Amino acid sequence: MAKQGKEKNTRNKSKHTELIERIKNKKRVKKETRVERLKAITKAAQEAAKKANE
């Protein structure tokens, strides 16, 4: 049988879900920007090494 009355904890669960999603998105963005920054650094280092060898 289903429970009678209003649902319990739905508001808190939705707030928690939004918070967790925000945190996951923030971590994902940080990881992506870090990878892009490292790629740029390695590319610059390779170009500098290439110019030094010439």
C-alpha cells in the first residue's frame, strides 16, 4: 500500500542533488581546464626546444 499524505524529504533530496551536480560540474571543468593548460605548456616547451635545436 502507498503512504498517505505528502511525500517526505523530496525538497531536501532535490537540493542535495543540485548541490552534488554543481560540485561534479565544478570538478569536471577544473579537470578540463587543467588538461588544456598542461597541453599549452607542453606545446610551448616543445616549440622552444625546437627553436633551440635550430
